Amino acid sequence: MALKNPNEPFTRISVAEAKEKLEGGKAVMVDVRDPNEYVEVHARDVRLIPVNTVLGEIKQIRDYAGGKDVLFICKSGQRSALAAEYATAAGLDELPLFNVEGGTTAWVAAGYPTGD
């Protein structure tokens, strides 16, 4: 169940909720892990933008989203929360932002599709 903390500029969602949003064409997902983690395993149809580059990639994220919700994912949910904070601080506040709780670890454990 989505959780919105009034002190956070994003909503926390489960991997099941993230998968539903993606399959419904309502969202895009951004993987904020390091490239070496990404090549090991990542969710299918995710764009890699490491957390330490998010502040400089707001235009790319905005263009990629095309008005859809933006789901941030990392390994477990910590860096993706930080990425959502960075995105808000850099001016990406017109789109709904989400943190995928449990991250890629939970995505893989659920048996959801991974990329090449």
C-alpha cells in the first residue's frame, strides 16, 4: 500500500504497486544504483541514472517521464529515497515521485521481469 509521509516529497510504494504502474503505462522507472550494480541485475525497462548524477540529470528524467509518474529504485530503497529528494530539490516537483520500497532486491525476489 502506498505510503505518503508529509515530510517527504515522494510516496513509498511496493514493488507490486510499481509493477502495476509500469504495466499500466502510468510511470517510468529510474534505477539510481552504480553502473556495476546495474549490469548485475536490473528491472526491465528501467533507465540508469546513478544517484550522484540525479541533480544534473533533471531534464533527462523529465524528458524520459513524459508527464508520467517517476519511480526511483535502488538496491533496497535508501538511495532511491535520496534520489527523489534530490530531484525535488532540483525542481522536478511537477510530477508525482515514488520510492520503490525494497528496491531491486525485492523486485528480483518477487520474480518480476529483469533486463538484459
